[in-house]
Amino acid sequence: VNVIKNYFSKNGVINMRLLENDGRGACAARNTGIRASRGGYIQFFDDDDLMRENHIKKKVDAIKNSGSDYVACNYAFFDDETHECVGHKNISSVKHTCSSHLLTKSFPCPSFFLKRETMTCIGYWNEEVRKLQDMALFHRLFLHGKKGEFIEEELFDVRIHNRSMTSFSVTSISGYYERWDAYETIKKALLRHMTDFLSIF
């Protein structure tokens, strides 16, 4: 935080804001950012990943050209020590249905990019989910019938290291329990959504 404050003071940055969250977790931090933001689009991005050139521009263009509520892109993994590419995530080839993503894969938060009204409609991040929060949030896009556009290009890189959430969530016993927490949240959202739907009739 001190490094960022020092950078701001030296460079007179006017198009970024630093918001402190008092250690309340990733979901609370993202919700704080949403409430403080004013733009028409929202992009979440984790602190150890890297955006490629024109990341935001290509997503904005994709939404404008398709009339979608959100877009998502492919991405790659790189090793923190060697900086070499160690894998690719091709989500554009996945069948984009709720059941498909629930059973196979979900989008990490740097992948999807939303209109502000889309975020307002599906609701903010669930601050009770400790890990894999993006899974719990992302499926609400399907539950609310939101239209997505899927960009085949890789637009960012995910850093893999021993302390990364990506490594932790798929290799530890705690990670499996926290994945279950995310599934439980999705189930509750689905049941609530179906209740609202049936009440119309």
C-alpha cells in the first residue's frame, strides 16, 4: 500500500484510486470497488496476474459489437520463477451452459468483463464464500439468462506459484472443501432463482 501511495504522490495519478479494505477478504474488496466505481463497465483483476496489451479495449469492443451483457476470454498460465508459459485455458471452446460450467470449468474473475447493469442484476460478490468466489458469482450470469460473448484470444496470463490461490484450490484438502462451499452457494442461488421464477405463475 505504501509503495502505491508513494507512486501516486510522485506521479500525480488522477485516473486511479486506492481503496483500502481492512483485510475483509477478496469478495469484500471487490464489492468495495464496485460501490466506489462510476464507469459503465466492470473488470475484476487479481494482483498477481498480468493483462496483455489492449485487454480492456478488446473486451469493450466485443460487448459493443455483439450487444452482450458480458464477455469472457481465453488465457494462459506462466511459472513465477521461470516466467515460461506452462499451460493454456481455452474457454471459448466450452459449451456455454450453466450445467457445462458447473460440471467442467468456470471462468476466473479476470476472464469475464461485465456491463455495470449486468453486475447490478446478478448481485454483488458473496462475502461468505472463502475460495473459488468467481465460480459462485459466474453461474449467476446463466441463472439470470445473461447473454455472453466469448473471445477466442488469450488476453491475460495467470501467475502460478506455491502461494497462488490457483495452486492451492486444486491441490489441497482445504481447497476441495472450499470448492464445495462454492457449489453450495450456487445451489442456493439456483433454488432462489427457481422460486422467483415459479412465483410468476
